[in-house]
Amino acid sequence: MSPGEESCTVAYVTNRDLVTCTPNPEELGLVTAASLERQQEFQLGREAARRAIARMRVQPGPVLRRGRIPVFPPGLVGSISHSNGTGVALVAAKGWARAVGVDVQSRERLLPLRAAAHVCRPEERAWVEAAPERLLPEIFSAKEAIYKALSVSTGQNVPFHRMSLRPKGNGFEGFLLPRPGGRLTTPSPSLAVEQLSDMHTIFSWAILVRDPAAWVGARDVVAGLLRGALGPEV
């Protein structure tokens, strides 16, 4: 299955988009006890998911959740993220991708250098510490995207220290470490994570494609859709 609008898509919304949208009651029921700020963030992600689902040729439906993992309508896998008034959702056909992960981070959220001990492996800290204000949030966002994809595909919460990343192109090449005591696995294009960013926001996405040869096409589809939504500054 070649990548295109029928295989994967992404949607991006901001607080302004919520003015004209009608929340789904089943989805809102998941956060009735949350603060108003949390409810608005939740709506951002679900509105982005609704718009992404609408572009796929499947029966639409609410995006509920299993634990903390969003559950998309039959035939789809997806991921949601929100930060600082921005929501993004990445959705793919199950026949084309095993799982996807997306993350959005505001560069206004400064991570202290000491956070590198929790986010980075020793081999990563060597190059992150050269420009921590830029690189630390980028590697954090990349690992969040991989974490979400692996949570769906494996059913496990894979800690950041089992992910070893190397800069590659507009993102990172990912290596997944076995449990303590093991060695690096062979790198696979299906574990690659891509990024788009500007002065304010970082977008990261990982797609675990069924056919590794489809990764480049998937990367370009998502990047093209995000650039179309965000404008020429990214």
C-alpha cells in the first residue's frame, strides 16, 4: 500500500479552532473531573483526531481510550499530542502501519540540563550538551513519539533509556535496546523519527510501517501535510 491520503494523514488545530467545533459527549465524559485547562487541552487533541479521521475512508467515531492510550475507530491506528494551545493527531490505516506516535512540544517549555539524565543515554548527552536549550527538547519530543508508537505495537511502556537516538536528516535514527544487559538492536528505518520545528514549536512523529521500504514515503506525506497546515516558516 503506497503512502497517501488513504494510508496516513495528520491534522493540526489551535485554540481558535475550538470556537466552532462541537465536542463529542462520549469523549468529554473521559475528562469531566479534570480542570478546565486540562479539558481544553483534551479537546484540542480530540478535535485534531476528528479532522484526521475525516480524511480517511473509514466509518467515523469517537476516540476513547484504554488506560492512557487513545483508541481509534476500527481499521485505524493513531496518536494524539497537545501543548501550549496546539493539538495534533496522526492517523494511519492498520493495513499499512502497525503503530504511529506523534508529539508536539513548545520551545517555551524549558527543560533544565539536569533533565538530560532522565531523557538521554550517555552517548546522547555528549552531543546534546553542546546546545542543550535546542537539542534537549528535540530529543525529548522524539522519544515521546517513539514511546507512543511502541506502547501501541508492543503493549509495553518502553523507558527512554532503552531508546538510543542518533541525529539523521530532519530527525533521528532510532535504536531500541533490549532490557538491561543486552546490546543494541540493528537499526531499522521503521524506527526512524522525523521532526519539523520553528522558533516556537517542535513536531515529532514515528511510524512503524509494515513494509520498511514505505518509510520514506510516509515521512514525506506527514511532512507535507504539516507544512501545509503550518505555513512556510517550518
